[in-house]
Amino acid sequence: MIIIGILLFGMLVGAGAQLILGEAGRGVDWGTALVAGLLGSLLGGMVVSLAAGDGFDLRPSGVLGSLAGALVTTALWRWWRARSA
């Protein structure tokens, strides 16, 4: 059950990152949302939680770090895709 929760949280954070960065006329790419959310949560959430001294508990600092990590991951993915096209 925890794995389903992690996947859903990752998709939610990744979709939020796509909506914040936005592109005119585009919806949410759920595959990219899942990958960006999971990577962002792993990297950003863990780094910010540990830097804030919260450990691995679910705290607001980790959620904000997850969103920040997903934003960076999504921006890098879009840059890479535009560069190679």
C-alpha cells in the first residue's frame, strides 16, 4: 500500500511542477509527471528534509523540497528535449 502512496504522491508533485512551469495549451504529461515527481521527491525532498533536521519523517520541509526537486527535474527535462529537437 505504501508503494501506491509513493507513486501517487510522485505523480501529484510532478503534475504540480508541470502546472507551475506551464506551457500554453498543454495538459499534464503523466509519464513525465511520475518520473519528475519521484526523482524530485527523492533528491529534493531528502536533501531539504535532512538539511532542516527533520530526518525522513513527512514534514512540510520535505514536501516543499519534493516540489522544488520536481520543478528542477521538469525544467531540465524540457531543456534537454528542446535541445535535442
